[in-house]
Amino acid sequence: DGGPLRGEARVPGGEYVLGGCAAQQPFVLDSERGAHAVRVQPYAIALAPVSNEQMLSFVLDGGYRRRELWCHEGWRWLMRGGAAATGQHEAGTGERRGGGGR
């Protein structure tokens, strides 16, 4: 139907190497240098990015105020101001509401 991919991919936990080594790769960004192993817990990730429509629906449905939609660490991040600017725009207009600074 040409619509977004539905579902998620499951990524097994394990040890993964992040970063790169300029001697082994033709191009490595400065922020990617210093290859190192990290341990990752199993997780699932959506097969497609979140659309603007899905994000708007999440915001209008109170997603930033609904604890049950967040994992423990995500909720802590949010409560520390992790999404301070989110929700400061009038839905559908792109216009900023008052009360929030940049």
C-alpha cells in the first residue's frame, strides 16, 4: 500500500563495537574515533521512523504526561527537562506558544 513499514526488529543483547579506527576505515568522523566494545541489553526498534502525524498524535494524546508510556530511564530524563521545548508549539500551526524560552 506504499505506507510506512509496520512492526519492529528485535536486536539481541551482546557485546558490540562502537566507533572506528582511521587506519582500518577510509573515513571516520572525529566523534567516531576510538573503537570500543560496549555491552547492550536486548531491545526492539521500529522498522520505520516516527512520522510527523504519529508524533503529533502522541503529543495531543498527552504522551509527555503519561508515565505508563515511558521506561524508567526515559521518564527520569523527561522529568529532568529532557524535552523542555517539546509541546511549546500550537498543534498544526508551527506557531510557538508563550511561556517557554529557547
